[in-house]
Amino acid sequence: MNTYDSVLRRGLTGWDQEKIPKTELERRLDLIRTEMKARGIGVLIIHGDSWKYGDLCYATHYSPMTREGVALIPLEGDPVLYLSLGSRDIPFHQELTWIEEVTTLPTLTKELAGRLQAWGVQGSPIGMVDVLENMRDPLYEAIRAQTRGSALLPCTEWYRKLRLLKSPAEIPLLKEATGIADFCFQEILRYLNPGLREFELAAQADYAARAHGAEDCRILLTSGSDTDRFLRPAGDRKIGPGEKVTVYLALAYQRYWTELGRTIVVGGPNRQENLVLEETTKLYEQIVQSVGPGQGGLSSMAQAFHALQAHQEKHQAQSSAVLQGIGLDREEDPRIPISPTPSPLTPGMFLSARLTQFGPGIGAFFSEPLLVGANGCEILTRTERRLYQAT
């Protein structure tokens, strides 16, 4: 979901080591190095920025607040983290990661060749994670100049597979994050009344998220006839009685994202519209209930797709449904469209089920976090799917 993104992240910033202990990060480093050894990689270069930081954060527990960062993970020896900051800012940011050596990013292009030599891997293949995908060309060329004689191997695909299944340390954080999202929706419903402007409602949800420890918060909030056509950022439009309000809220807590989306009716129900919306709600429930591992899950998901197709034809609507991974990035693997031949799911995946529907008088949006289990999925939100009648 494309939202407005802050130039500088606001909100609580810290590392609660009781929630993500150092042992969890050491476990990840062992997994990474096992894969590196199997592929003959001497050093892994991991890039991340304030927009897409999950790959960097997985290894370092650090997410750049501005610009970018690069981690070097040697097969043997201590990792190093380079940040696009001034030297006076390094001591504070060093408290946000378990990597002991943290320095400024310009240092990387001056000392990389020396680092490779000191680690005894000069000339060995070098792995790249999120480098070809998102690193700036000037930085990439500077790194390439320091690594002449070494093969640069794309490693993003296998690296991200390490992140697919959430660990016992990550799952409680995802549940806590979703609990904050639930509270935000309670606040939305408490404040939602005819005459309120969209941005006032969005600001209240943003405040509720940050007051409960969210590091970042993104909101799309659409009202009136716009809900039949698209999602957009909140504007200064006043919400009228009997109108629909569609809300998409995503927030990050201790680096982990969750999201929640609902379509709300503000009093004065329009019976014809609400019947379609109720039908859409039931369709979404069928999609959520179809989420499960193995062949049984694939069969149920295919049935949900055919129900969605029939719904589109009946109402001449444009609908789409997808299972979208979410975690250290707001959108990550797996990305699975609800289709006749969906991809299999595995217990331990953390997903958001999304359904969007647009058409005259029948706009609706739903999303909520799901944790895939051995026999189905655990629904993490406590926010009901029914259409809220705010008065």
C-alpha cells in the first residue's frame, strides 16, 4: 500500500533487549553464515534505507531513520555497520544495534579493501543483499572499485527466505504491534462523528499509535464517494452522516510492522449499500478462513478465488485479494495473490490478508494480520469485521 512517508521518522526509538534479546540476533548471524559458507561467500554486504530496511534490520536490528546503512558480515570475524550519519550521531545509534563497531558510511568506501584483506577474504566471492535492488549507483560503484578481483554475487533471494518464518522471539512482538493497531481503531471509532475532518481523524489514530510505543505510523483514510474508487491520504474533507469511511493503518513497533484495514459506516445506514458491504465482509471472512498450510490450504484458497470472481461479476466491481507478507518491512515476502493456483503456505509465516473492492456504491477495503499455524491461521486482531455504526 503506497502511503505518504516521512522524511524523518518520528516516534519512540529504542531497543528493548527483553523483547529481542542478543541471543536471537546471534541465532540469525549463525543462519546467515551457514548459508554463506555453503555458497563459498567470504563477506556479505547488506544494504538498507529508511524506506526498505528489513534485510539490514534482520542482521543488525537497526533500521535507518534517514538515508541508508550498510552492514558487512564476514564469514569469520565481527560484523561492521556503516551509517549515513555524522560522527557525532554515532554513539546514540550504536545503542540501537547489537553490532559493536558502528561508523560513518563514507568510511566504507575508503577501507573496504583493507577490511577484506584483514579478514583474509580478498579475492573471495562477495555476496550482495538488497544492493542491486536499492543501493545508489555512486555508492555501488565506489564499493565495486574497492572489490576488484572479487565476484559480486546476488544473494537477496536466499537471504529473504531466512526471514519467511517468524521465530518464537518475533511472534510476541507482532502480537503486541497488532494490539496497538486495535487500540488505534478503538480511538477512530470513539472520535468518528459527522462533521469531523479526515485529517483530524487520521491525526488521532497517529497520536494513539505513537503514544503506545509505535516507531512509525502510515495511514490512508478515505470518505464519501471516494471510498468507491480508491484509497488516498486523509484530506480536509468533512465526513458526512451515512457515509462510508475506509481506513488503512500500518504501524511499526520495535522494528516490526503490522496493519489493519476496515470500512466503516457513519450512522444513517443506506440499506442497499450496506447489503453489498455485508456481502463483501462475508467474502473477506471466507478468504481469511481459507488461509492454511499444505494442500488443504491451497484448495480452500482456490474456492475463495472463485467466490471472489462470482462477486465481481454480480456487482460489476473491481476486486482484488492478496496475502502479503509483513514484518521487518511493511511489505515483504511472501506475496501470494488469491488465485486458482495459489502458492503453498508454511506454518510460521506472518501475513496480511487484503481485500479491495471498487465500484459504484460498493467500495470496501479489509486487511488484517494472520499467523499461519499447523492447522490454519491465527487471527491476531481483536477489531471486528462488521461494519461499525458510529453515532
